[in-house]
Amino acid sequence: MTPYLKIAAALIAGIMTAITGHSATPEADDDPDEAALKRVRQKVFRGKYHTVIDGDTVMMLVFNDIDVFPPLRFKNKKEEEFYWRTVRDVRKALPYAKLIAETLTETYEYLLTFDTEQERKAYLKEMENEVFDQYKPQLRRFTKGQAKILVKLIGRETNQSGYDILKAFLGSTRAAFYHGFGKLFGVNINSKYQPEKNKDDATLNRIATLIEQGRL
């Protein structure tokens, strides 16, 4: 299996973790290391150039865009604690979502190199089995809530729902099965990431953006 397929196939395992609930307890959770977060953070400066001001050559630094959000106002201590737990969970899930999104297009292109649909299905079945063995130790450290956040963040990065991606990898029949199975556990893999309409998605987007900009 190529590295691209291994990484992108982790998405399947992540979605299945969210659906089945076979994940860590909150007490077993750990925060991501700084190396993982560094990969998702954008640089402070977009670039630089030199210009002449009053006869002197001056270096000008161009900053990347900085998003400004309204101040946070919590109704009570419980709501504040929930927000900071969500920050912790997004910090853990965001590097995985970024990595998957960056390789997803290349993975799709790779699958197109197979000559027949039968070869593609056989390879996807092999990939599905291998990826669970490889990523199971990492994903078992995710709580169910963190796995659900991972699915949402993948939607943020790819503009596709978990259902759409499972359909592309596993076909309509199996995607529909997992969708129905997931709903029994309170996970809708066909839900869209809509921060402009959904308050929870807006909170995830705010946190993810602040992490990307090095402010959380």
C-alpha cells in the first residue's frame, strides 16, 4: 500500500471509531505533541519585499490574514469547561484532518490507475483490512467525542461529508450501511459541515482557525 493510501484510509478507520464508539475513555486522552501542531499552523508572514522610503531601503513584511472573532461570553462555568475541552479535542484531531485532506486528491488519482473496477475493489478491501491494523493503536486513544470532531474537521478540510468519502472508497451500498449503523450510535456521517448555520460547527471553525494561526 502506498503512503498516500495508508494516510487517506485512516479516514475510514476514524469514521468507524466515531460510529462504533470503540475508543478511549476521557481519562486516557493525551494532548498532541507540538510537532503535530506545528504542521498545521500557518506562518506568521506571507512574504517580504524591499522598498525605498526617504532614500533608505526598508524591508517590508507581509503578514498572513488574521481572523478576528467576537469576545467569548460563557453563560456559566459548565459552558466554559466544555469550550476548553473542545479546544483540547480539536488540537488532537486537527493534524489528522489536515493530513488526510492533503493526500485525499492524490489518493483518488491513484485509484484511477487501476484498469478494472474489480481490481479497484479488491485493492480497497485489502487496504481497509491493513489500515485498521496500522491506525487502530492511534485511533483507540481518541474518545468517541474526539472521533466525531475528527469527522467534522475532515468535512471542514475537504468540503465532503463522511458519507461522501466512504461512498467514494467503499461504494454506495456499504456507505449506506455505515450511515444507518452510525445513526444507531448517534453519529450522522452524512451531516454537512456548515459553520454559517450550525453553532457547534461555528465553534469548531473558530477553534481550528485560532490553532492554525498559532493563537491557541
